[in-house]
Amino acid sequence: MKVSIIGSGYVGSVSAACFAELGHEVICIDIDEEKVKQINAGIAPIWEEGLDELMQKHTQKMLIATSDYDYAVQNSDASFICVGTPSGEDGSIDLSIVKAASASLGRAIAKKDHYHVVVVKSTVVPETTEKVVLPLIEEYSGKKAGKDFGVAMNPEFLREGKAVYDFMHPDKIVVGAIDERSFFVVSELYRRLDCKVTHTNPRTAEMIKYVNNSFLATKISFANEVGNICKQLGIDTYEVMDAVGTDFRIERQFLNCGAGFGGSCFPKDVKALIGKAKDIGYEPQLLRSVVDVNDKQPLKMVELLQKKLGDLKNKRIAVLGLAFKNDTDDIRESRSIPVITELLRLGADIAAYDPMAEESMKKIFHDVTYCKSAAQALEEAEGCLIMTEWTEFRKLDKEFESMANRVVIDGRHLIDPKDISTDVDYEGLCW
Ligand code: UDX
């Protein structure tokens, strides 16, 4: 089949390369000429494991890029909207990019004689596809949904860093379509994948995405709350979760307590669902608590440090890990951001290190010393906060020796106390 993909960010470029790998002819549409050039040269616009290889394999054969909507729509059966949906000031989602893409798509569909399917892959709150995208396409194309063009919502469930793998090995494919024809076109695209396709309507598909992420976020905040209680009682919460997680109805994953969740999805999606609920007059209590627990958790790291070191003014504190999780340079909603903000407020002297995310963090914090290794950050430090689950932070015993005061607070359950010497004052955040 032939598909066009609007937006060459993380979701768009992964979807484009993977659809090409599944044997479809793909046209990427992006208003950014630089990205268009990059893709046409076989270079992936973002880093994702396995993406460069797929781009090189398919560019100029199964995959091309353009900024010309008309060309892309004329030469494809379906267009996927994969543009960003950032958070607005109040946490609700900002649909301006989705609206602009829908208008451009509508103008291109106006010039097409055949049926074309519009597929929303961007994460949008329930009702957006039917109440925002569909009317815009009708308005700009002058055509009728369900008759002249189809509409579907097909959410993604891709983890950053593992997005190519997740696309090719899905545990679910959800297609919310306004009619059978749209459903058929979208589900055909995934035919080569060994996965059942859930056939539903667009608003349910939109909700599935939010509920999926909100539930995972809820599991983490739940684990953090339980961890905080266990710590007070001298119980190892990891041992508790290992046992509780054997119940197949609960499952062990995402029950690791620590500094909380960050990233481009969980915080934004939970807040957007809260915003949508409020719009319809419902005050969600549980989801609010999920956000509250997550906001407080990183600050507990600083509180623990203060308990051990007293006033932090002018004390050198090593912050290990800036990315929101390991194996990425993404710092969006990283738990290290509130921690650094608080440490700066308290007048601490911060020595930070991250294997990949230094450049991104430099744009936010200037008053931080960025180090080239964990060893450099730890030298002469009074305390150390482990913020990200990078494997290289597991074995730091030798490096801790150079600290002025060996206080180590682990926010990611990375260090086994058996692996470090007894003169390190090690404490897990909530275990
Ligand atoms: C997530 C979802 O997993 C993915 O399905 C969705 O499409 C996008 O959001 P991602 O943001 O890449 O993916 O990160 P993920 O690996 O899920 O981790 C999210 C955050 O939760 C990280 O900050 C991680 O450190 C934290 N986390 C995860 C915990 O604190 N505890 C856990 O048990 C698991």
C-alpha cells in the first residue's frame, strides 16, 4: 500500500521507516526542509535504536520525504497525522499543530479524485479526531467524511529508545474508524504483524491511549507511595513488589519505586486526561494524586540530603543522571529538573553528569558545573544524588572514594549496598 506520514518527529519517523519495512511505499511530509533533506539522504531525524539502519535501507526506494502535501496525498491511500501535541499552560493539550496539519491535508484532499483515509496517530484527547480533525478536513477539502474520505484514529504505544522494536512487535494495534472502509485500509497496513487489531471508534481509540499511559503512571505513583510507607516501617518495598507482582492480575513491571516518572508522555498524558475530565465536569481524584505523588517524590531526595548534610549552601552535590530515563538524551519532565531547581534555590554547588543529556540540560540550567564523567562529578562532593537508571552508575564504589563526604542517595534502586564499602553513607530514596 501507499501511505504518507505528516510530521517526522519521533512517532512519524519511526512509523515511516517501519511501514517501509513492512513493504509499503511511504512518503514523509514535513514543513521543515532540513528534515526532508535529511530523510532523503537516508539519515534519521532522531536517534532511535535501529532507525538509522531502516532509513538507510529504504530511503529512495520505499521511502521518500517532501514538503509538498499535494504530491504526498495524490500518491498515497492514507495520510497519518504524527505531529506533536505539546501541553498548554494549564496542562491541557495544545492542538495548534494538529489543526494546521489537518487544514493542509484538507486542501490537498480537495484536489484528489479518489477516496483518501486520514489517520490520526498523534496523541489527542477523546473526541478530537471527530470534533476537530474531521470538521477541518471537511471544511478545507469541501468533501464529506465517510463518503469522499475516511477517518481513523490509530494510537501508538512506543517506548522511547525501543520505538522501532515496539512498532514491529506490538502487543496491541488499535484502530478507531468512522466506517468499515477506513478500518480496512488502516488494518491492512499492519497485516504482516502478528497482532490482533482492536476495531473500535475514534474516541475509544483516543481514550485507550490515555488510559494505557495513565494506568502505567498510576502503577509508578502507587509503587512510590507504598515505597514511602515501607521505608518508614523498615520493609524492603522491592521485596514486597517482587511478591505482589507474581499475581498475574497485577504484573511486576512499573512497580519500581524511585524518583518518579518523567518523559514526553506520562506527565503530559495524565494531565491532559485530568483536563478533559474537568472539561466535562468531572473532578478526577485518583489521577490528581498520581501527579501529586510524582511531583513530591524527587524533592524527597533533597530532603534526605538535608537530613544528612544539614544546610546545603555552597556544598558540592553531584547529580548523576539528567535524562528522564537511561539510554536517551531526552530531559523532558526529567525528575532531575525539580531536584536541580531545589538545590540551586538552597545555594548548593551542583556538579552534574549524564552520559547523553548534558547538552539538553545546559539550555535550562547555566549555574551548574557539567562534568565529563561520574568520577569528575563525585570528586570532592559532599553528597550524591542518583537520578537516572544508567547502568554505569551501578558500580561506582571506587569513584565514591574521592568524595569529601560519602553521602549517596539513590533515586533509582541502582546500587546494591553489598557492592560498596561500608564507609559510604548510602540510602535508597524509598527502600
Ligand atoms: C512511555 C510508555 O511506556 C509508552 O508505551 C508510551 O507510548 C510513551 O510513554 P517512555 O516515556 O519512553 O514510554 O518511558 P518508560 O520507559 O515507560 O518510562 C517512563 C518513566 O517512568 C521514566 O522516567 C522511568 O524512569 C519511570 N519509571 C518506569 C519508574 O519510575 N518506575 C517504573 O517502574 C517504571
